[in-house]
Amino acid sequence: MTLSPLQTLAIIACIVLGTMTTRFLPFLLFPESKKPPRFILYLGDVLPCAVIGFLVVYCLKGVSVIAAPHGAPEALALLAIAFLYRWKRNSLLSIAGGTVLYMLLVQLVFI
């Protein structure tokens, strides 16, 4: 299906409007001069950990410990991530290092 130039422009305008709304709305609802509600402060404290937990579960949901390689690449990558973070306290380094190790293991070792 081919879109007309007007349809394409309308889609782009809707995307821009949606993006701008989600970016600017928090600043309008919670200006810097006002203290945010306690519930919002609570969410700011607990959501980062919850999101990381969901991401770990999502990434490991397809791992089979019954079939070879029994989750070994994933386990080794998780250990590397934990080690790198404890060693350097750098999230980007630990994520990048774990990703590179996982890809090397999957592509070269556990073929």
C-alpha cells in the first residue's frame, strides 16, 4: 500500500505531536517551582529497579535449560555483567561488555 504525500505528512505530524506531548507534559504537570506529589516521588524511586527486573525476565524468557547449550551463554554473560558492574561501577561498560561476550559466545563458541 502506497501512501499519498498528504497521508505521509499527517502520519509524521501525529508522531511529532505525540512525541512532543509525552516530552513536555511532565514539565507542565510538575513545574520545578512545585514539589511533586509523594506518589510520583515513590514511582521515581521504585520504577528503575522494576524496569531492570522486567528487562532481565524478558531477555531470559526464551532460554531453555533442558536443551543444549542449557543457558550457558546467557549465564556467562550475566556473570560478566555483574562482575564488570561491581568492578568499575559503570552501567554502560557492563552492558556493552555483557553484550559483546554474549554475541561472541553465541557466534563462536556455542554454535
